[in-house]
Amino acid sequence: MNSIAAIIIIISVIFDQTTKFWAADVLKNGDSIKIIGNFLRFTYAENKGAAFSILQDQRIFFLIVTVVMLVFLGFIYFRTKNISKLSKLSIAMITGGATGNFIDRLRLGYVIDFIDVRFGSFYDFPIFNIADSFVVCGTILMIVLILFNKFEMSGRNE
């Protein structure tokens, strides 16, 4: 499973960084590209904060928190006995996403976001990126596993 987790991390970082380079090249001039009407667009944004643009201009804080979190996830991954394959998958997804955004913060001082979802005039979801998607999906998977007591295997080999 370790090689699969490494592949997931590498693929998520490559996919994230490739799409961000594309967004910076194509969308930075301020134009949006409509993908599905007004529901889904690609719109360039520079996020100097965290999710939903909270805690703006706290670059050093986010770099430190990311490193601490990655060390913690690595500890859980390698030190937790009987960790399930789905738990390892969730950790790999979170790690890949966190690494993608870490690279942006380290290299640029901000995170490139470009996925723009709008629910009509009802709600304009904050712009996000591929790395955010990996972090959110991995976190949801981990929460579900913990809630249903499936984070660790129950004495059987998986």
C-alpha cells in the first residue's frame, strides 16, 4: 500500500501544479472560462489565506502548520498499527493536497485557485483548486472511517 499511497501523492501534486500553471497562464488576465453555464467556471484567484480565504497574509504560519500536519500524518500512517487501506488512502489524499498548496505558498507566497462554482444567485462558493479537493475528499473519507470505527482494522489482515 505504501507504493500506492506514494503514487496518489505524486499524481495529486502533479495534477494540482499542472492545472495551477495552466490557470496562471490562461486565466491571470482576468477572464473566466464558462464550463457549465453559470454553475462552473474557471476563474483565476490568488489566495493568501486558508480555506475560504480566511487568515489572509499568514504565509509563515501556514507553512509551519503544513509541515507539522504532514509530519503528524506521516506518524499516523507509519506508526498506527492495523491502519486500514482506506485510512492510508485518506492520508495520502490529504498529504498530496497539502503538499500542492505548500508548494504554492513556498514558491509564490499565495495559493492559486481557479475552480469557481456558483449556485445561481443563491450562493457563490469560494474559488478553490485541485489540492483543496484532495484535502477535502481525504478529510471526509477519514471522518467517515473514524465515525464508523473503520480507521483501523479489527485484528484481521487486509
